Amino acid sequence: MDIQAAVTETAGGAFRIERLTIEAPGPDQVLVRIVACGVCHTDMVMRDGALPVPFPAVFGHEGAGVVETVGPGVTGLAPGDHVLLSFDSCGACSACSDHQPGYCPEFFPRNFLGALQPGQGGLRRGGERIGSNIFGQSSFATYALAHPRNVVKVDADLPLPLLAPLGCGIQTGAGTVLDTLRLKPGQSIAIFGAGAVGLAAVMAAVIAGAGRIALLDRHRHRLELGRELGATESAESPDTLTGPFDHIVDTTGAPALLGAAVDLLAARGTLALVGAYPSDPRLSIDASAIMSMGRRIVGVVEGGIDPQRFVPDLIDHYRAGRLPMEKLVRTYPFAAIDEAVHDSESGAVIKPVLLMEQNA
């Protein structure tokens, strides 16, 4: 079947919408008609070649749409089902069995390398294979091939464009607070970065009943939104934050902030590393300040959650008014993908969402 997809030819290249051929779903695949897809910072990281993705490639990993058909052996999903897409995992390892598929040993090949199993379909441009299956979906397209493990069925009355970002950015921030840190009522938390992940962490901290919720960012309009969402204090520099905090979540990926984060931690406090950090950074952290105070540093992938379990919880919070996604999302026609990416990179928009259908 012919589809429209945003192809990135080489590392650092532009997103160019082209006509491609998508193959029929093979074993363990689900063909989804994409209604909308969020734009995530990781899409730009992959576009710029900071991860070894297979160029030319189709990115996009916050897809939302309707199941068109399923491949051989797929159960539990049927044509017409409304779905949100998340990251892929093997489903059989100890991490997957523990409902923490973000730490699956196959996470890297399944989500960044676009690895396909024998008999599975992909994307082609004439006789050329195009890098697909990124995050098990490649949803910057009008159709995508996903997998039962990264497809979450949702009620048909839900607004797919508004909820598309639940599959990555929102679950990462909220999952870090609610599942990985398990923030308790009355505890304090500081969140570094007021993008989609950081603001999701703010909303989750409110849900968890946090006492102090401090938010750090360079953009005043983002700090103002954070206050509206429940942050009790805000700062443009870590020097103006007053610790200690029971938890700190760093979403910025800036190693220079981590020393300050450790200094702001309470005894037995936890620093969660959530950002996209540069490869092999040399960190300057006082190890004795960690050991002597019982502090912890934990790495977090996708919030440390299982999308099949956690995304339905997020939807419950949305329905109850505790996750006001409408305050984060701005929609763009698919043809305006360059504008959406620019607005994301500049910080002008928290969460751009591309609409693949005019009436979405």
C-alpha cells in the first residue's frame, strides 16, 4: 500500500514528506492508520545521528490511530480498534516479566536500530529499503507497522491527537514520579526542565500529593505553565533553589546540572536521570556526598513503567481532570512538520502533535 511518510535522508537532514510503500503486516505486527503523532525531543536526537538509526529513516514514536489489520498470530487486537503506540520490547526477558520493559535487553535494537524479524513488513521507496520500525512504529506517516506489545487499546471516544504523547513523553515524566520514585504524600521534589517530560512530572507530583514541587527552566512561559499545573515554586537557575528535596528529576540531559542536583538532595534522597545525556560525559560528583548521606542516583528509561498497565492509568487521570493535556498540546497539519519541529526545539511549544488526517 502507498503511504505518505516524513523521510530523513541522512544524519542532520530535513524531514521530507514522500510517497513510500508499506508492506503487509507479518507475524507479530499490527498495521495502524495513524491519526496523529507527537513530536518528541528524541526524534531530533535520532535525526541528528546521535543514535545509530538506519538512514534513510522514518521517525515518530508517539503515534495514535486505528488498527487497519493484524498479522498472523496476533490476538487481542482487531480492525477498528483505537490505539496509542509506545516503545517496543521482547516480552520474554526478566525486565519485561517484571513489567519494566524499558530495561529489556532488546530495547536498543527494537527501538533505535529498527530491527525486523523474519517475515515482517517494512517500508520501501521503489526497490530501496527505508529505515522503519523505529520505536516499533515509525509514526511520522499516514500508516505504521507496530507490535502487540507497544499497542495500547483505548476507548473510541477519547481524543487521539490530545493523548498521542502519552506513549512516550508523558508516561516518562509521570512514570518516573509515580512508579520509579514512588513519591509519597508530603514529600518534596525538584524537577529540572519544563518540557513535556518535566511538566508531566509536575502533574504526577500533584497527583501523588507532594508537598513542595519546585520547577527549574530557562523559559519563563514554561515556568508559568508549570505553576498553573501545580508547581509551588520555580527558578531559572539551580543557585536560587533552596533544598533539601526528597527527590530530584533531571529531564534536561545537561551534565553540568547534576552536581547541583546532588547538593540539593536530602539525606536518603533520590536523583532520577531522565534526560538524553551526551555519550560518555565526564561527571564531577562528590562520591562521599552520596555515600555519607545515603543518597541514590537512578537511571530511568520511559518512566520505568509498562505501557500496557500505565497508559490506562494515565487515561483515568485525564478523564478525572488530573492530566490536562490540552494545556501542553498544539496541533499542526502533517505538512507543517518543519514548523512543529522548530517550535519544539525553540521551546515555543511544549508538545507539538502532527495531524495526519484533516478532520482529526
